[in-house]
Amino acid sequence: MKSFSKTAWLCAATIVLFGSSLAAEPVSRCTADFTSCDVYEGQLFLLPGLAVSGDAVVRNFLGETVDVFRVLNNRFDSGQGTGLGTFAYLYGADLNNLPNPSTYSANVTSLLLGRPIAGGYYETDYNGNGTVYRLYTPTPEPSTFAFIGLGLIALSSRMHFIRPRKLKG
């Protein structure tokens, strides 16, 4: 029972120490004057004005698609994924929801994945419609790896206290 108590305390302390990595994601939003927008994966959000619809494909240095930023053509559809819209969405490979390349708009553009920043994201800047869109792609945080490592240590220390029984024979 004593070893279980130590393991439980270690797990609780780990959750407290690294609880910030378990916090809710930031919310996608634009400035009121529509000069810039912070865009996070997996969030459909309302733009403060009309934007030209289309796709911006974000690729890593290997050429693999990691994100697709799409301004929807919900206000005016001029065909082939173009038009005017007031909603946007950032699809992500890590979310397993990338759109099929055959659905990319006629005015698709390609971007190279941006630089890593604090908080566990890559920031890729895209200037479209006179607006700077800052696209944030999550990266595995060091605290996530530390959390997993501490969990493994806790499990292995727990296993250390379990001794095989001697068979009577």
C-alpha cells in the first residue's frame, strides 16, 4: 500500500507541474479592423468582414502538407472554391482532416511551414486579402514528453515493488 501512495503522489505532482500543457487551446480571432488574424487548427471562426475565398496549403521542408487554411465561399460562390466568405478554417494533418487536394480552390497558394515559437506551435504568416493571417500548427511540447517520461518512471518504480511469488513445491 505504501508504494501505491508514492506512485499516486508522483502522478498528482506531475499533473500539477505540467497542467498548463493540458489547458484549453487558444481561440482563433481577428482584430476588429481585420488587419490580422490568429488562426488555430480545428476551429471554424467568423471573420469580421468579407474575404476572398480560397486555400493556402502549408507544407513542411519535405513537401508534405501539414495544414490547409481555407476561407469558405459562404457569401458568394464564383466556382472552383473561389468567391467571397465570412468563415475560415485551418485543417491539420495531425487532426487527420486535411481536405482532398482535388477540392483545393482555383486560387490555391502554397506556403512553407513557419518557425517554431513558444507555447508549442509553428507560426506561418500568410498575407491574403490585405490581412495577415498567423497560422498556428501545434508541435509536440517538451512538457508532453516529460509528462510521458514521468509516467513511465512511475510505472517502472511501481513494478519494482511487485516481487514474484515463490511457488511452493
